[in-house]
Amino acid sequence: MSAPLPSSFIAKDTVWLGGIHDEYPLTDFAGYRNPRLSRASSDDVRCYSRHDLAALHQCHLTFGLLEATLEEKVLSDLLLHRSSSGKKMMTTRNLIPLLHSWRCRIQAARAGSHDAFIGWFRRAEKALQDAHATLLDELVRPESSPFRQAEMPQEDVAEILYMVAAMGEALTVSLRQFRLPSTQGLDWGFVIGPINRYDKQLVAAGWCPLMVRILGQSVCTLGYATMLEPYVRKDVERRGHTGCSAAECTRNNIDASTYITRHAVDGCRCSFSKPSLDAVTETLLQWQIPVITIEHSHDNHHLQLKCKNATNIPYVAISHVWVDGLGSVTEAGLPSCQLERLAELTGGLVPGGALWMDGLCIPGGRGLRELRKRAIGLMAQTYRDATAVLVVDSSIRSCPIDAPLEEKLLRIRTSGWVQRLWTLQEALLARKLVFQFSDGLVHIEELMPRGEEFFDVLKMNLASEIYRLQKRNAPVAMARSEFGLGDVARALQWRTTSRLEDETLAISGLVGIDAFELVNAPPDQRMRLLLLRVRSVASNIIFLSGAKLDESGFRWAPRTLIIRTGIPLATGPGDAQCTLEGLIATYYCIYFDEVSIQHGDKWCIKRPADNHCYWIFDAGGAEDDAGEEKSKQEWACSAILFMSPPRAHTTETAAAVLIHREQTHDGEGNFRPTCIYKTRLLVTWMSEDELKERCRCRIITIRGSGKLRVCVT
């Protein structure tokens, strides 16, 4: 574990090109270059070389941006230092304190002239917008970049641009201190993909590609991670993350046939202890939650585990991931060394109480399958009724309590625990969520940014998952016990499971559905059953990426809600109704004569009134398990559904459907056509001339459009 780092490191130190900054007066961002270039042109001794222009460009994008936003001089020594080799470098070491001082000035200015306050905000916002556009030009038009024209090493250019983006992101977050609406949202993460420098460094340093992708949602967070060593479990040290990808960390998956329960310390050979199987099964037969008390025997040579009914005893539920070695079943139990450690931890939270853990309280024998199903059916209640839920994870446990808040948050964000499917429910349903760190326990409330920390770019970005686990992704904590399907789907985005068939079981308690009903259904019917029981869902569910169910009435339905890319499922009250006949919802519909399309065809639809065209890309052809077989199929289509009318020069997600010619009305006689779902589309609005310039394709004439209530099957 590396030593704790100050929060000011949001980017790696980068080479300083030697630009002259301090001796010039304060200017806005647009005017930063003018006095410097004027001096160069009037100087008989020297003119700016390409290197000088690159140095000026670096000054402009860093000190120029800072001064224009903060509206005060920022001396170069504040962000420059010499490396151990004597090379002058630029650092973000003092940037966070500088931004803190700026936010204090903003707060003080609030009491002054309102017009002056708004004017300062608009000028700062304009400086950030201009810098954002300039940085974007570096990637879009690299041939005009002063850095490239100076023939600088690519790695130096990449790290300079990363630092500029990190500064921009940190300033953008601090700008919120004005508490005024921005005219334009600025995302500085666009530098990450094209440059791909930090990503490679982190993977080479031992970080999992999936974690790099998750951290890469923020430039500053990615930069901060380069300063820290990844936590690597001992079983991963030899192989590393070579089998992992940006979509999945395979090192967190387990093979039940070769799984080995681990002792607390390598080399320990203590005996396993277990509760009475009869007592556990009898409790489950009564539809009660079994909990365990742990005591030393009279001779102190072994542990006594007693099973009790949770109805009248406080208990701590353990939340863990099997890959850490604590997986087991009632019949096998756990090593006594592990149980002693857990008893000490839980006893500190609930003195004299009990504990619940899947490895002790869920039987696994073939003859006890029905009881195992009951335990799964009781899972949501188990975590909801617990006095506290204790998170035991090796990655989180590697971090000390006195580490900076951002490091503690990063260890949680990159832990195996936060990546797994089942732990989401365990955390969200907890009355009190507690994490085990290397030298003590920390309640989740202690990990929440407070006061000034709300404007700290690292703390706020890394705390996003903590806010989700606290049910605070909305301004007011949710009063009801269930969550919306959209909230759950968003929380699942980066989670994984070794058994995808368990997905609905693991989230059912969050949406108020009986897990016991689902566990007794065939695995391929569980998503369908879950959606029927939820009933009210977001209408944009038909636009989600990924494979769909292959069943009449549910061809639009996702096979899984664990979706990495594409639009997220909308949150809030569901505006569509899931029924046995299909999804009933209102969409913006563009319809035309029925046509046959083959996956991969180039085609567009044209509005005859003004010759506006919509270029169509089949986004669903490669998303199904059918693979190449589906890519060769033809499908009929007579309409395209959108959430709203497609806008000019934008790309919208849509769905291709075939309007049923005979099923046009609902049971009460209202016009509500049945639409057979075909595939997901990406649709781009463009003029006919633009379309001709791009490609030759099949053009289909639009017959009409408008809002339409339909039943998608």
C-alpha cells in the first residue's frame, strides 16, 4: 500500500516547456496570448520559435485558464517544481488549495453586488468554455496544434493535455460554488479515449481494465489513481488481470467446483466450525431468518455456534464477496479463525448480538434445495431487518482509517465488493452500513463529503457510489422501502455475476418483488416475470442496448439490466405498463409503407414535405446472441418509435417495429396499434444533400408522424 497522498494530485506531473508567465498583467482567456505575441514581434533580438509557441500554448491552457477563471494572478512557482533529476515540471500539487481559496472568495462575493457576482460567474464560465473548445481542437485538428508543430514527443503532449483537462474538470466542479445555472455542461473526459495514455499506464501497473474504464469517467479520478498502487489479492498476484477486459473483471468470478474456503491467515490449519444443520433448516421451515451466536467452549479448544431465530435478537448481516474466500454453506461451516474475527467485529457493533452470513445460514445440499430457495426468498428481509450490515472486503480492508477520504472512497469504488451483483441489495437495504478498514470500522456517513468537500472534484466523483448506497442520488432521501427499476438498473451498470440467472433474484427485494416466486420460476422466465410484477416501467426500456427476450409480448424486453453502454433506463415513476400482451406506452412514431430490411443494410427515411432525411443505422444486429446468423436475416418494418421528435443534426436512439395490420385497437375500442419489436436503431437527422455526400442508400418515403399510444410486443 502506498503512503497517503494529498488530494491535490489530480494529474501526473508533466514537463514544463519554459513559457514566460509571471511578468505579464492579468487578462481574460481570449486575451492571454496577445501581449506575449506583441512583445515577440517587436523584439529585434529573437522571435518565437515553434518550441516557444508550444510553451506559450501550455501557459495559455494552464495559467491562462486559471487566471481568467479565478480573476487573480497565479504565480508560476505555485505549480512548478524541479524533479529529482533537476528537470522543471508542472504539478497539480497546490491546485486544490488554490481552488479552495477561490471558492471562499466566491462565497464572500455573494454578499456584494448581485450583478457583479453574476458577471464574474459568466466570465469564469466563458473562460472554461473557450479552454474546452481549444482542448477539443487539439484532438480534432492535431495538425494545427503548436505541440505537434514543435514535434514534441507524443507522451509529453498526452500528459500536458491530460493535465489541462484535469484542471478544467476541477475548475468546472468548483464553479458550482456560484450556485447559478450553467449555459453549457462541460465534460472534460473526451481526452481519455483518443489519448489512451493513463489507461495503459494503469493497466501496466496492475489495475484491472474494467476498473480503469470505471475510473475513466473522470479525468481527475483517473489521474489520482495513477498515484496509487492497486490492491491485488494474493491469488491474483501471479496471473494479474491478463484475462480481464474493459467489460468484466474475470478475477472476481468463482468456479464452484474448485472453490476453496480460506483461513484468516495463510498457513493456518484450524478446524472448521458450523451451526446445527437441523436448527438452521427448522428455522427456515418456519419462514424465519436463522442467525448465529458464536461462543468459546468450556475447554476453550473450539467454538460453539448456536442457531437462533432472528425475530427477537439483534444481529449483524455480513456482506462479502466469495472471491475473498469466505464462501461456504451451512453443512461445511467456516474456519474457526475466520469466525473468531467476525465475532469480534460484529460484537463491537451489536454487543451480545448475533450474526447472519450466507456461508453459515444457507444450506447447500441437494436434498435441501427448497430450503435454499426459502433462504433466498428471505434475503431482502434479512438485510433490511439487520441492526447493521458489515462490509468485509480484502481491498477495502487494505486501507487504513486515517488515509485521505478520497483514498478510502477509491478503495471502495475499486473493490470486488462494489462490483458484484448480490452486494447491491445488501447495501441498499441496510439500516446502517459499516465498512471494515485495516484498523477499524467506518460508518458510511463518515465517508460522505461535507461542506467544502462538495466542491472537491475527487471527493465528489469518487463518492458517487456512496451516495447511491445511501439512497441520496436525489436531493431528498427516498421515503419508501422500494426503489424504481431505473435506479436499480443504473446501479447495476458496472456490476458482474458468475450466474446471470441470479440477477432478478438479487434485485427483486429492491423493487418490492417476492424473490421466492422468482427462484421457483425457470431461469429464462425470471426477467419476464419480474417486469410483469413491477408493471410500471420507463418507456425508454425498449431503447436499451443488449440482447432481448425471445418471446411474444416481450421481444422489447432486455435479458439483463446489467448494461455497460448506451442510454440508461430512465428513473422516476414508470410511464409504460408491462402486460402479458406487451408494453403499453406513448412514443413519437414515424410510419411508412412496410419494407423488408436485412441487418447491415444502408437505408434512410425521407420526409417529402421538406426533403429532410433520417439516416438509419441498425444498432441491434450485433447485440443478440444469434450473432452472425441474425446478421443475415431479413426483417419487416413499417414504423420507427422515438421518445420525442428527432432533432436536427443529432443522433437519436430509436426502435424499428412492424405495425400489426389487424390488431389496431385495445379491448375498449380505443385506437392503440400493436407494434412488433424488431431491433434497436440509431437515427441521424440530415438534409438530402448531406445524405448524398455521405453514402448511397435505400430511401423510404415517410407517410406520417406524430405521438402514438401503442402496444409493443
